[in-house]
Amino acid sequence: MNTPGQHNPEEEPREPVGSSESADATERRANPERPSNAPGASNGGQRTARGTEQFARDAAYRLRPVARRTTDRIVRWLRQVLAALATLTQRVVRRAAPYARRAHAWLVSAIEGVQRRIDPVARRVWQRLSPVIEPVRQRLAPTARRIRDEFQPRAAKLRARLPESSGRHRAQLRSRSVQLTAAVAAFGVLAILVGTAGPDTGERSTPAAHTVELRSPDQAQSDGSQSDQGGTEQDSNSGQDQAQARAENPDSDSAPEAKSSPSESAVDIPPNAHGIDVSNHNGPIQWNKVAASGEHYAFVLATDGGNFTNPMFDQQFNGAKNAGMLAGAYHFGRPTGSAVGQADRLLNTVGSTDDGKTLPPVLDLEVSPNGGGCYGKTSGQLHSWTQSFLDRVKSKTGQDAIVYASPSFWSSCMAGSQAFSENPLWLASYGVPQPSVFGGWDAYSFWQYTNKGSVPGITGPVDRNLFQGSGSDLLELTR
């Protein structure tokens, strides 16, 4: 029993000996709602953060389908807008196409008209300048050739030695080789410029353009003087008698001549007969004077590309025949249009002829008059276009059309194709004693040897040609 007033330890709360419970744990027992390990003052902020985070997750989950549907609607709307724009563009193009075609045709006609007006002026300017340019060209040409001939072998030897050089000196020798090559190229360009000086060193932009190098005016004058003296040295006596008879009876160009039989014409046409080719650029022609000078045939420009027709074709084509000459029609091909359509234009312009005086149709192939080049076509495409044109002529007339081309065009644009060697060849090559054939042909039928010829009855220079064969061979080509 405890004595009153005496301290009794069992009457006071005791903490078990060795207990490790902290004061914070004791407080949690007394206040169970308090979160563990959190000060009492921060309980509200944590609850708010957790609630905000949960709300954001719920909102994102709910808005995701709405955003997807909105995106799909925007994409569909953009597709509809683009489809509508495409339809509108197609309608505008369809409606504007006829106007664009008419504008293009008008522009082509206008440009050709300007070219036709400028061409005579350019010719007159060249005729005035050529007496000054030609002596300089003739003086410089031998020097340029000698320089080129001397430097080319040396440069070739140096280039051949370069691979044998040691690595230490290779860079230096390579630099020297580049310098020598540049020098040779410069002299080569000078030689080319000197050797081809003239008004048509490039390609003429007229329907009767030609792309080969020109003869000098002295050579052209020599050709013209031979023509004025009665044709060529190869003309037979019977051909001269016919020329005199024509001169004694110079009827008007439009007066029809009596038709001669093929046997009589064969006697009148000498071997290697001379002829001309003309276009609207040559203007009115006195065909009786042309025939009396010893010209036996004429090729006349009929059509050019898909829209140009020689306005003087009938006058020139029939005028040559009425003067007793053979005549043929040629088409200036432009591979940017339909080959069949252009062949039909040529045949429709010529019409049906069976008079024994008409030579086969001609396809004139040259570089593009608009800046040169191969009309932006590959050699394979040009091959296919040419084949289609020739096949169309063959199917309509039963004849093999004549192919006109120059060596440079055939090499650069036709890749030397040998597929057309069955057609007669009319080649253009100026300033050479004998032309070189190409493209698988064994020989040429006609050779255009100058475009600076002088023929009585024609004002200004004219293209002159030589037929390879007898008079009977020439007549075999007629219809």
C-alpha cells in the first residue's frame, strides 16, 4: 500500500522501455485523418495538385476524339477545295485552248512574215559586205589551217606522254596539257570562223533554209557564168539546140507548152542535168529564160510545217512545167507536229499529177530554224517521225519520197541512221569538188552544190543542183 503523498510511478503514464515510436507517430494516433509523412500545413496543396492532374488527364482523354474528328473534317475540306480547283483549271484550259491555238497560229504567221521581209535585206547587206569579208577570209584561211595542223600533232604527243609521268610532276604536266589544249581549241575555233565566214554560217530561219557551209561568192559567180553560157560543159548538142529554140520563141511564162513523150524528153535531157530549187523568197520567175539557160528541172517549196503554204507555189510549179522543165514539190519538215498531217498537207497542195513531168515529193530535213538544234527530239524520235512521213507518202502515191539533208544534220540529229537508204537522196554540200554520201546511201540522186548561183530569169541568188545519172534516169523518177 502506498503512503499518502508518496510518489507512485504506476499512476503516471509510462513509455515502454526501448520503444522507438516517434512523436510524429504518436500524433498520427491521436489524429488519424492526417496523411503520413506530410506536414499538416501542406496537406491541402498536395490534394489540389493531384486533383488538377487527374482533371487534365480526363480532359485530354475526352478531347482526343473531338480533335481527331476536327482534323478529319479539315483534311476532307482541303481535298474538296483542291478537287474543285483542279476541275476549274481544266475548264479554263479547255475554254482557253482554242484561243491559244489561234494566237499561236497568228504569231507564227506574223514571225514568218517578218522573216520574209528581213531576209531580202539581209541578203543585200551580205552582198555588200562579202567583197570586204571574203578577201580577209581567203588570206587567213591558209594560215589558220597551217597553225591547226602544226599544233594538233604536238598536243596529241604531249597528251600521250602524260600517263607515263611520275606522280611528282603529274600535276604540272596536266596543267601544261590543259593550256596547250586550250590554245589548240582557240586556233581551231579561229580556223572554223575564218573558213565558214558568210551570212549563213548557222542555220537560216526561212522555210528554204540550209545548214551546210557556203561556197564563196567567187565560186558562186563562176557557177552562174557557166549557167549563163549555156548550162554546163556536160550538156549535149541536142540540149543546146533546145535552149536556142526556146530563146527564139520566148512566149509568156504562163503559155502552155506542147507535151513531149518520155523518149523525146530523154533525148533533150543531158547526163548530170542541172536544176534549181526555189521558194516564195525568189519571187516572180521568168521560167522561159530559166529553161533557155540550160536548167532542166526545178524543186518548188510547197508547204512548211503544219500551217505555212507557199503562196506562189502554183505559179512557180506550173510555170516550170509550162516552160518544158520537170518539177517537184518539197516540204520543210518540222518534227514538232504530226508527220502524217504534214505529209497530207504536202500531197493535198500538189494535187493529183500524171503528166510525166512531176518528180517525187521531197521531205526537207534540217535543224530547227528557231535557234538551231534538233527540235528538242532524240535521234530515235526523229527517226520515227521521218519514217511515218515517208510511209504516208508511199501509201498515198506509191512513190519513195526524196530525202533532202546535209551531212551535219544527219550526223547530229539522225545519229547517222541507215534506215532510209532506199529513198532517193538529195544532199546539200557546198564548196567541195564531190560531196560525201552518208546514212547508208551508195550514191546521191541530187546534189545541191551552192545557194549563191545566178540564173537568168531569177532575181538574186538561187540554189543550184546537179543530178547524178542520165536523162533517162531522171525521167524514171517522174510520175
